[in-house]
Amino acid sequence: MLLEPAEVWAYLIERGLIPATASGAVREVGDGNMNRVFVAVPDDPDIPSVAVKQAPPWIQKLGPSAPMSPERALIEARALRTFAEYAPKQTPTILDVDETRFAFTMEDLSDLTVLRTALNEGAELGRTSAEVGELVGRVTFATSVAGADPRARAALITQSVNPLLAEVTLQYLLGDPFVEAEHNHHHPSLAGAVEKLRRDPAVRTELATLRAAFNSNAQALVHGDLHSGSVMVGVRDGEPVVRVIDPEFAMVGPIGLDLGLYVANVVIAAVRSRNTAHLASIADCWEAFCAAWREGWPDRVDPLLDDGWLVRELREVWRDTLGFAAVEMVRRVAGYSHASDLETLPDPGPASAIVLGLGHKLLADREICGSRPDPRALAHLVGTSWEAQQ
């Protein structure tokens, strides 16, 4: 049964999350795209506010005409609990999971700001990229063949099967943007560049490679939709805070998916603002990710995995990162779901052309950034792309 705002307070009392004698207010928040989110704020300041997230049996934005399994809420809650086990600093606290109503209750994050919104308003990334890289590194090492007991990994893979949302990713990230599709749209000035990209056989081959990796490469538990809209930032007690949210697309898949989506959105933010500090943070993300793997490496569960394997594995993750970053860049300018970073510019055309061009270059030749992991080479590629447009 779907919750309405007027029912949430009683629901929280029923679940034992708020004292029966407490009073307060409930408001509905969030973008309303996939799910419903409510925040309950008690009148007593000593009682912390909480957020309730519920998944209806359809995509919230589209309604019953777009059915979607509500199991995604339980997948998200399980993923957040796993994230909290290995990266508690960057993960919101889950307080309760209601498997009957496909809902969960968590700490209230309404004092924080969505990273994309903050960047659009001129904020700097600071340590945000490093925090994201650390989370991805800690979670993926702990759930990989290097960090997880084989039986625990097998159970995790079984629990994380997410076929419906995997289909969404295949269609809207790794499919539709590269063909003529009903919901695609792009700036009129990009028509020729979009057609050129879609007709490029090198792009088609790389896209096929990434689709195959997405479907078959069960490296570790990944968030699955880790863009700048899935990160919350702010300050608490005078200290910067980063929280990663919304892992309803979580699955055991290629690690480069998470890193690539995040890196692409950093690039898009940098193109919007021409802020080279944003580009420098790509290296912060990658270095924090690698540091987390190296920290866990001495305690790896399989001693036959040697240092040479680790070097090769990180190199392949970087290659996948570039590929998934490229398809995300294409999606955000030529697919269904565009980036507000670009769409809120007075004229999105020039910046969108840079992003599309970068995506095309990386898909046609990932070696353009070197054969070894080098985030600074990617930053340089972005910088030269916007300089060439001036």
C-alpha cells in the first residue's frame, strides 16, 4: 500500500521510529522521478528527523503506464547497508526496512545539497571526488574476488540480481543514445555530430564491448547510477560532509561503471563552468579509489592473486572507466536524460558539443588518454577540447 504524507507520521510511530507522544510535520521531497520520499520533522529538537523512501510499482514520474518492480527499494536498502559496512563515512544511516511496503527509513539528509545543484551554483568540489573514489574503492575491494570470501560473494551476487533496472541501464545508457529512438533529443546544432557518432563503426564496436562488460563482468558490488545527482554535500559541525545515495541500480558488475559515470559528470560540470579545479579532482577520485584497493591488498583472501594481477586489474578498471564515462557523456546530450548542468545554460549548444565530442573521441579510441591509468591525461583532453572551441 502506497503511503501518503498524512499517513507517514502514524507509520513511523507504528514502526517504532518516533515516540508515540511526539508531534511534528511531514513533507514530500525529492524529484519524484522513480520513487516517493518523505521527511518527518518532530517538533522536539531532541528527536532527529528522518526520511522515508518508498518505491511504487511503477516509475513515479510516469505513473502506472510505466510499471517497475518495487523490489528496487529493498535492493537499494541492502546496497546501502553493504556500503555502510565498508564506507560508513560516505553512506547515510538506514534505520528501518519495511519489506511489505517496499519502503525504508533513513537519516534525514535535507540539510545537504545535491552535488549537481551545488556545482551549477558555482561550488567547488573540494574533497568530494576523493570521498566518492574512497567509497567505490572500499566497497568494490571488499566485494571482489580479492576481498570477499567466495561463498559470501556468491550470496551477494544472488541477492544483487537486478534484471529490470539492468534493462533500464542497457536501454537508456548503453542503447538508445546511439540509435534513433523515441525519447532521444539533442540541441539542433548537434544534428550532424550526433549522426556522425551513430554511424561510426569504431563507436559501435566499443559500445558492444561495454554492453558485454555490463552484462557479464561481475567484478564487485557497484552503485550502478553514480552521477552528480546521487551525491549529497554540505557541512555539519564545521566539517565537509559527503553522502552517496540512491543505489537502487546496485548490482555486481564492472567497477568502471561507477567511476565512469561519476567522472563523466565531473567533466560535464567542468565544461559548464570552465573550472580546471573540477578536472583536477578526477585524479583525486582515481587515486583515492586505488588507495583503498592497496590498503586492503595485504589482507586479500586469495594469496595467489599477485601484485602483477593487481596492476593489470586496476589498468582494466581505468579502461572501463573511460568507456563508461564516454557513453554517459553521449547520453547526457543525445539521449533521453540530459544534464541540468548543460540544459540550464543560456545556450546549451556549445558546451553540449564539447561533451559530445569528448564522448565520441573516447569511444573511438580509449588509448587517446594513454595505455596506463592517467586521469591527468583525461583532464588535459577536456581542457584542449574547450580551448579549441574558443
